[in-house]
Amino acid sequence: MTAPFHHVPVLAEPTIAGLEIKSGGIYLDCTVGGGGHSSLILQSAENVQLLGIDRDEMAIAAAGENLKDFANQVSFWRGNFCEYKPLPAQLFDGILADLGVSSTQFDVAERGFSFRESGDLDMRMDNRQTLTAAEIINHYKEVELADIFFKLGEERLSRRIARQIVEKRPFKTTLELANAISSCVPASYRHGRIHPATRTFQALRIAVNRELESLEKWLDVAPNWLKVGGKIAVITFHSLEDRIVKHRFREDDRLQVITKKVIIATDEETRANPRSRSAKLRIAQRVDASE
């Protein structure tokens, strides 16, 4: 796992503009990745302080290297952002969460996020946890697998794929699993816009890392970490996440929605960075709920 951790920050311009970075401000990047967004935050004003969170040790190491010019202004915390507990009376001027999987996580085959190359069925963001994709694929019941694929991957052939997996398991590699999925779907599905295993792999990654549960728990607590007037920005990459953020922002008395309409990438950005095509940005502002 020696690939450099690279991460092109998506929706960078509207994100930084929406956070309204101010001199002397304190900011929290809850998914620091390689430090792409964090670098832009730190460059936007003088004397900015930033805390970067990530559960991926590769990301923390890379962010430390990529942000070394701001070493006196940056600190890091490794873990799930929903489990972070600020110091007493510590409040932030802005909070960011970019929920996308980084290019490096996809590119390092042995991490199992992609089926472009053969790799272990791992998919853990944090290698300290025990649950892996292999555990789910090789040991969960057929009905449990179908439920995961349908709910977390919005996979309409979830039952057929789950049946095939149970019949053919155990699986050791990502390619073995992807090929088994491809072999059990109709030809029209195999030659569609996306690979027939894409939604299943998305569902597995979400399940392994408990991504939706973590997001919901984080949205419960993160507004309390903001100063009144502070902004919270969230970038999502699929409809399940976006739906959660959209409704939580609207329903939270502590927040006022700033982005009445979701922000998406421009044609220019999608041409330069195809991963930005599915990105959606929503921003809200902390208000004084006691008023």
C-alpha cells in the first residue's frame, strides 16, 4: 500500500466560498483525506487553525505531509467523525465533510474498494475494525445480503445476486466476486452504463464502514460544535447520503439552510474530474436555537 494519497477536492470553489473562511477562524475537516479541501481552507485567510479527522491511517499520514507548510496551524485526530468529542467549550467557525471515497482508496487494489484489479475483499476505511467485506459476503444469510444490496446499493437485482453469491461462495478476491455477479445478470444489464457489480460493491462498502449510521449520528452532534453563525458543508456522492443530509438540515432547529438548491459540479469540473459528476453540496448555518 505504497501509492501516494491523492485526492482532487470536488466542488472546491463553492465549498470554500460557502464556508466564508475568516482570519483567525477555527475549522474542522471531518474527512481530511489527502488534505485537498483543508489546504484551500488554510490558504483562504490568515492565521486559520484547522483540525483534520479521518479514520484511514494512509489519509492522516498523507495529509500531514501535504499540509506540512501549515504545520503550526493543523492538528489531526484519527477515528470515525461521529465519535469525535471536542474539547470543552471548543467551537468551530466552519465544519466540512466530503463523504466521497478517495482515488487512492480505489486505486490500491488490496484494499478491496474496486474490482478494476484483483484485491482482497476488505473495504475497511479503518483497518483497526474487524468487519470486512469478506465476512459479509461469505457468512451472511442470503436474505441479509439481498437486503444490503437493495437498501444500500439500490440494486434491483439484489435477490438474484445474493442467491448467486451464496451458491458460489466462498470468495477471496474482488474480481472473483465481480465476475460472479456479472455472470448471473441479463446481458442487457452486463452491457449497461455501469458495471453490474458497481451497486453491490457500493452497498458492501457502506455496510462494512457503517457509513449511513455514522452520518446520521454525526449530523446529530456536529451542529453543537459550531459557533452561532458558523457554517457546516457536506458533500455527498449518492442519493442515500444526500437524502439524509437534505432532511436533517431542514428539520434541525439549530440550523438554517443556506443552499436552497443543491450545488452540483459545473460541466467544466466534470470534464476535468469525472468523479465530481455525482457530487452534491449542501450548506447550513448555525443559528441561536434559543431565540
